[in-house]
Amino acid sequence: MKYAVIKKEDLNLWFKRLMEKAKFYAPKKKEGLFVFRPIKDVSEICLNYIPTILPPKKYYFPQKEKLLKFNINPFKTSRAINEFEEFILFAVHTCDIAGIQCMDVIFRESPEDPNYLNRKDKMTIIGVECLQYCDEHANCASMGNHVPRGGYDLMMIDIGEKFILHINSEKGEKLVVNLDYIKEASEKDMISLERVREAKKKVFKEEFSSSLSKVYEAFDKHFNSAIWKDVGKRCLACGNCTAVCPTCYCFDTVDEVDLSLNEGMRYRIWNSCQMDDFAKVAGGEDFRKGSDARQRHRYYRKFKYSVDKFNRYFCTGCGRCTRSCMAKIKLVETLNALLKEEAEGASK
């Protein structure tokens, strides 16, 4: 069974079963916005939502993560985490699934990160496909992440009175088999799916003024563009853009010693290239002095450096950086300005 269907009236039954299987995280409302949180009651779950404040990244790459315990005298260390819980990420947007795929690339690179890989092994991803734009800040169509591109166990698609479930792994199959309210999709259901997908093509349009290949060319040629000066002047160096990004993975390590000054814990905590001291080294030298250099670096990490190294764009199109920016710096606006500069240069 590759495609299954569940009636909307039976969703709550399924949700309750999933909540019994493993720790269950899903989007819920919080003060007019949305967050991924542990779910205690099915009424809390929101299937239609704009991207959450933080991406689900916080569950597989925690904001503050224990690495090891240490003892100074006598000196010894031990792993801080021995057991990893099974958990389900439910109703994940395709842009955030793309973010998980990017993190897979990073943390599987040698040397592999055991904490990330152990969490990923315990994680089940159930996605929900967007059929309308979240809001005006998303650029998922230009990034090709408005449609499912793998990386999930189950994908839910709304076809009216039912959801079609695309089964993409053995983990996903185990969550739908032997349930009398989940059936194999019929030919009629598949026709409905095709109709929904055709309608979706009329909704999502590329947000960038040129193709991604042109975007890459623009980044290749305009490192010293005045656009970065303009963006830097507006930037407040708050770090919001990187804090909410599903593909930012910079971190610092911190040792906390207890009152005995003999025992302690080492943590990994999120860090940001947008912080003033991020690129400072001994002697006070700063490799990226000024907000213009830091903002430029952030954009290059999404649209050039990752392509050069991994053949993958690290912007997923979720729109969180634009949504959270206190200086109203808009990713699509910046990219289109760069593309315009490239087009004007090419025409000369």
C-alpha cells in the first residue's frame, strides 16, 4: 500500500493512537502565532498554520544540549545522554522537511554527529502538504519546496472529505496498517489527488524574478555589491533570522561547573553568525566586522557556499527570517535586487 486514505471524521481516532505510540509534537496556537509543542489533547493540533516561530529543528538539534559530564579530580568524562526517546513530528510543512534534509547532510558529514543521528533514528516525520501560501513572506515555490520531495515517513494531502496519506517508509506504513478506518486509496481518490495538485499549480508562482541558476550566478559575481551595505545599515544584529532558520546549525560549547568546582556538564548551545563577537578571534581581529559582512555571509551560506559544497540550497523558502526581522529586511526583496543588478550588468 503506497497511498492510503482517512476520512476527516476519523482523524481524532488516529491522532490518539499516534499519541500512544511515542512522544508526539505538533503545531498548536500560541498568542496568535504557532509553535511546535508536546500535544496532550487532539483539540490542540492545528493542521492549517503559518510556519511556527521556531522550526521543529529544536527537537532533533536542541537549543541547549547536554554533551558530557566531567569530573576534574580525578579527571573523567562520561556521555550525558544514554537513552533517546521515540518521537513523532506531526503536520510538518514541506519546507521544514527540506530543512531536516539539509541538517542530515551537515550532521552526517565526517565526523558524524552521534547525538543528531541517534535522535534522527528515533524520529518519525508526518508531513502535511500546503495547498495555499502560508503568507506573503514565503518563497517556497522558487526553492522548489512547496511540493513534497522526500524526507518524510507519511505525507498528508487534503482532498476534501478525506486526507490521502502517502506512505514513504516502513515506519510510516506501521502507523496506518491494520486500522479499519484507514483504507487503501482507490482510483477515485487518486483522481481527486491529481485534481488538487493541478489546482495547486495555479496558486504557487516563483517568487524570485529569475531561476535558481541565475540566483547562483548573481551570488557568484556580486560579493561586493552595494546591496550588502544597504542591508547591513538596516540590520540590528539581533540574530532573529538565524534563530528561526531551519537550516542554521552554528553552535558554541559551554562548560558549567557546580558549586564544588569539581564536577560539571558540557553543553552545546545555538549560536549565530549575526552576533557581533561570532567571528572575532584572539587579538580582537574580526573576520566579518560590520552587519553588512555578517548579513552577506548569511545569504551566501544559503545560496552559494552550500551549493558549492553540497550541491544543495540551504534556504527552504519558509519565510521565517523575513517574518521575524525587526528591521523588515525581506529575503525575496534582497534576492530580487541582486538579480536586477545582475541583469543590468549583463545587458551592458
